[in-house]
Amino acid sequence: MGVDSFVNWLRDAAGVLHENAAYLTELDSAIGDADHGANMDRGFQAIVAVLDETSFESADELLKKAGMTLVSKVGGASGPLYGTFFLRFGTALAGVAPITAEAVGKALHAGVEGVLTRGKAELGDKTMYDAWAPALEAYDAAVAGGSDVGPALTAAAEAAAKGRDATVPLVARKGRASYLGERSAGHQDPGATSTTLILESAARTLA
């Protein structure tokens, strides 16, 4: 798995987030600032612009640039959180060759640890971590069972979707949604939704 695979992932994710921008904003309008879809779309379109103008020699260089682009171009919480994820993900792949399923797993963990360091969320807080946590567990289990990157990411994406759906009844304890208290229950978390979209994209493109 080389740079082209990760370029394909970022381009595919940008397309999916563009297609789902209105949906993500609709989710965010119920419990947030109604800007998650627009923010994610803008950030990933900025990544595509970088890809159109720049060639990268390594996956870590590419992914770190993607992270920096999100931090600089996206407002709200999503830019710093997803930007940190890609920065840490890329850093974990520096000097790694070949990039194996185990290496991708370590990079995923590093990325999510960055998200947790910045966001301070815990499982059940009704945040993107409610999708990331089961995704990591499923990925690790798949790799431990002998799966390669593609099937492991598919398992991760499926687990993320279940985690996303499980946010609906939760009362938010972090972020803008927490201001609503009990009224945040009954709504799907937009961050867990975009996380699932990004992981589903990874499963399609990084096989």
C-alpha cells in the first residue's frame, strides 16, 4: 500500500462528504451549530485542491499535509479534531515500509489518541469517539484473526456504524450538544456519522 492508495482514500472521502454535506448539517442543526456538513465539505475540498497541485513521496507526508489543511481551513471543533487525527495517523506511518495491516492499525490508534487528547471525550459522551472506539476494537480483532487491511477496515466501518446508531438515545456530555442536556437525546451525533463515512471510504479504497 503506497501513497496512491491514501490519495484515493482522501479523494473518495471528499466526494462522500460532499454528497452528504446537507445530511450532516441537518443532523448538526438538531444538536449543534448546523455547520458540520459545510465544514467537513470545505475542509476535504481544500485537501483535494492540495492533491491537485502537489505530489507526495510518502504516505506520512501526504496525511500530515491533509491534517494541517483541515486544521487551517475548517472552523468549529471538527477541523482541529479531524486535523489532529490525520496528523497523528500520518506521523505513525513515517518510515514504515511496507505499510501492513498492523501498521495501519497502529496509525488508527495514534490518530484516535490525538482526537482524545484534544477533545477529552469518553465512550458514551455522544461524540465521534462513540464510532471510533468500536471501530478500533473491530479492526484489532480482525487483524488478530488474520485479516488484511481491506477486511479489517470493513469490520471497523461496520462497527463504527453501530456505534453511530447507538448515539441516538444518548444524552450529550461534550461539545455544543451538551448544552441541550436531555433534549440532545433522540438525535444521531453528526461527528460519529462523519467518522463512519470516512471509515467506509477507507474500507473501499485501502483494500
